[in-house]
Amino acid sequence: MKRIQKGNVPKSFDVAVCINLLLVTSQEDISRMPWVQSRPRVKLTIKLVSSLVSLPYPGINAGSTSGLIVFKYTESRKAIARCGYDYYSDRQQGRNYDIEVVKRGLWSHKAYSSSSILEIYLSVAGAACFQGSIIEWCKDHRRHHRYVDTDQDPYSINKGFWHAHMGWLLWKQTSKRNEVDVSDLQSNPIAAWQDRNFSTIAILAGLVFPTIVAGIFWGDWKGGLVYAGILRIFFFQQATFCVNSLAHWLGSQPFDDTHSPRDHIFTALVTFGEGYHNFHHEFPFDYRNGIKWHQYDPSKWMIFTWEKLGLASQLKRFSSIAIKKGEFKQKQKQLEILRTTIDWGTPISQLPQFTPDEFSVAIRNGEKFLVIEGVVYDVQSFIDAHPGGTKAINSCVGKNATRAFNGGIYFHSNAARNLLDDFRIGTLVSDVPENRFKEDEKAVEIS
Ligand SMILES: [Zn+2]
Ligand SMILES: [Zn+2]
């Protein structure tokens, strides 16, 4: 078999990748074009072909495509480097407009305000990722936030991982969708302009521009189109889709577990910082995603840098008190769940009662009972295992050992107190008689 070497990748493979990716990435946009809308057969064909083409991607094509990148990496490294720039821009667009969902509700501010120059740049660079116009993207995303995990959630994880990832794009949603208000975006001149000219901007910024840059500056026209154009679109779309699938499926829920969003470092790495989705759903207008210093969130750092450069302002954060309250309540909830899984022994209120005389009779009959804080414990099975030795515990048998237990002999730890739960058999109906306290003193002396 001929060994594939750098620069020796079969041409047919490149072509196949191009066609596949174009179909996968742009079928939704093509389907929305007026001339396609009026031709149901064409629309159906595009849907069918793109569905068939995209299905094997996770298993077959992704592997070969990454192999292709490795082989040609050195030739097109500069073109690939451009991918990162475009991707960040795309996520900023999302972050910038995403939080508008809250702006219309309780608060009157966005996560941050950006200058017009930055907004134009983001709207163009965002279009280059072929993920729908700002208005279309936000319509779905607002619906997702408002109706998360329900039938109205366009990418509900409850319909399965694949549906949340890409299936929602490829198959028609059957349930009737509630309208979502995007009038604020429709009245935003930049968002409206991007929506009107989406296909043109997307093709120019996402495919033509990287081809020209890579071609003019280092003569790699094809690399510009395939790597910085088509493959970048494909991989970063997959990364974005992971926010809808992986971020609702993998990880912890430190702020609330009522809904599905989760936090995980792996998702953060795969999605370039969108992995702290539990936080994002709980505190959506916060410009941050990962709030701890070590959490990987380049979008946050980027917005912060823009603020320093005067391109963004009024960065919004939820108060640290509100965030701590959320974290505390969730921890409390988890502790309560843990509490119910532990055997705490028979509740003291349900234990049988011993009179002082009954207690004395039991001791005379050879029982190894002792009393701590009014509760009777049968320590027979524990005497040999007592870490402080048999002498110390035997000296307390038949007596009130409260003081001995709480520091008289040794101040017992939580573990010892928890262990006692296994030995409690009753309560004393009245305090231990006076003479028993005297004997208790004797026990203390033994130590
Ligand atoms: Zn969001
Ligand atoms: Zn989500």
C-alpha cells in the first residue's frame, strides 16, 4: 500500500472533504434561501444528502480529516493559525448577544457593551463560522435558555445527545415553537444588516477571505480554502455544538441541578472556554463563563482585554454573594441527599427507656452498659477494639461516662461519636444517681 506522506494526500480526498463539509455546514443556510424555499424537492434533497453525509462524521470522516490535517500541517500552519482568530470572534458574538435574553427581562444591561467597530468586526467574523445570523442564532439560544430541557428547547438534551449536538439542525422539529422576542436585535442596525446579507458575508469572510490571505501571503490558496476555511468551519461548528450536547451531559452542577447544564474542564477545552455551562445558565448575563482563576475561559480574557483597550465597557458580573449563595444552596442540597444514604442508627427519641434501677440490674447481670449524655450504650462488642485500651473503657462500664468521654479521659473525635451510634440501646429516664458521678470521678483518676 502506498504510504501517504506530507503533501501526497490524494486529491479526491480533499474534494470529498470539501463537498462534505460544505453540505454539512451550509445546508441550513441554503435551505433558508428564497429560491430553495419555493422548491420543496430541492430543499428535501439538500436535507437528505446533508443528513446522510454528516451521519458518519463522528466515526469515519473526523478521523481521516484529522489525519489529513496532520499530514499537511507544516504546509498550512499559518492558515490553520487563522482558525483560532475566527473562532474566538464567533464565540464573542455569541457571548455578546446571548445575554440579551436577560437584558429583556430582569436587568437592563448586557454582559458588556462594545463599540460599533467591535460589533461590526464580531458580526463579520461570527458570520464566517456559518452558524446562522446573530438574530437566528440568538432566537434559538434564547429559546434554549427560556425552555431548557423541555420540548420547546431547540436542542434539548432530553431528546438525546445526538439531537442536542446536531440532530436538531438536520431534522424538522415537530413540536410547535413558541415565539421568542428578538425585536431588540432586529432594531440593532448591525445585527439587522448581518441578517439581511448573511450568506454573502459568511462566504466572503469564512471562505474567500482566508483563501486570499493564505494565497497572497504564502502562496497556499488551497490550504487557505480547505484548512482556514472549510475545516475551520467544520471543527469549530462541532465545538459549538458541544456546548449544546457535551455541556448538558458531562460534568458537575455546582450552582444548581434543577436543569441539565454542567461544568467540565474537558468541555471547556473542546469548546474554547464554554465548559462552565452550569454557571452560564445560572448567571447568564455575567460576561464570564469560568469564574475561578484556573478555569479555562479565553472569551473572558478577551473581553477583559477589549475593555482595557477601550473597545468594550460595562462588563457585568453577578455579585459574588449571589454566586456564593447559589453554590452554598447546591452544596446543602447535595449534603442532604448524602445524609439520607447514611444509616444514623435508631433515632434517640425512638429508643427504649431505662430507669436507674433497670440499668443497675443489667450491670449486675454482667451487661457492659455505660451512659453518655443520657444515652445508654452497650459496648460489649467494642471493648477489645477500643483504641484507648480495654482498661479505660471497662472503668466506665456501669457509670455515667459523659465527662470521661468529653475530655475527662480523652476528648473523643467525630469518628468516635459516629461509632457510638452503632452501640446505643436506650436512654435513662432520669439523671444518673449522685453516687454514680462519684464513680465517674474514679474513672477519670484511672487515666
Ligand atoms: Zn447562553
Ligand atoms: Zn445550554
